[in-house]
Amino acid sequence: MIGLSKRTDYGLLALVYLAAAPVGRVVRTRDIAEQHDLPVELLAKILQRLAKSGMIASTPGPTGGYHLARSTDDISIGQVVAAIEGAPALIHCERTDHNRCNQLDKCTIRKPLTRIQARVYDLLNLITLSEITGPEPPDELVFQSQIVRSNTIKPATARDRSVRGEEAIRA
């Protein structure tokens, strides 16, 4: 199953929380953790990674905390995934540098799966943090505007779905 890790989920929750904070206000790790019932220590590590990537900035000291360092329009979900998880890898042999798969010489699926992985990552890079922080548009609008623009997959129109339904009835 393809999915985001719990750490990435937590990172996105934190970024959405920071995006909702008033401009100029720093937010403590503990405040975010308490709001979402997250482990403070794990969240602190995630926030450090996001700060290292330049998405958020930290203010040290007893009254310190974090704030967004960039606009929500300038932070993609793909960047968040990469900052927290490292380079994405859908297939096992791509996950570590030192992993030598016994099937590597005979593998017929590695290249196609690598292309799929690249497309998924491209899609994640098209979706910005602002799209998950603002008022929620209908899923269909987000899907159509992002996928069609990337020229990777074209969504089925209502006509396409009805034609497919007619063909299934005839079969």
C-alpha cells in the first residue's frame, strides 16, 4: 500500500497549525503536540527536519518556537515528504543505498515502478500546503486542476464514465 508515514502526517499537521498562527507569532512544539495528541519528542525531531529544510524557522529561548519561513504556496507536499522521510522509494530496492536485491539482474519491474514512483512524487510536488490549509474545494476540482496540468493522468469525465457504463451493460 502506498501511503504517507505517521511522521509525515505529524509534519503536515504541524505545518497546518503553523499556517493558522497569526503572522509573527511563534508556536511551541508542546502547543502543537497537545493540540493533536502527538508525542512531543517525535514532533520536535520532525520540526527540526522541517527547519533544516527551510520550510519553518525556529526562534530559540524560553519564549521561542517555530513559524513558517515560506508562504504556504511555496511549500509542496512532496517537499515535506522529502524533508521528513528523505527521497521517496516505493520499491524496496530503492529504499537504501546498500540494499542489493538478489533479483536486480533479472528484474523486469524495477524501471516501470521507478517511473510510477517519479510520477507520484511529481504529483506530490504539485500540491501545495495552501491547498490543504485553506477552505476545502471539492475533491474533483483539486484532482482535475492538478492532474491535468501535470499531463500524467487525465480524469474521466462524466461522459467517459457513462460510455464505460454502457459498454459494461452491453457486455
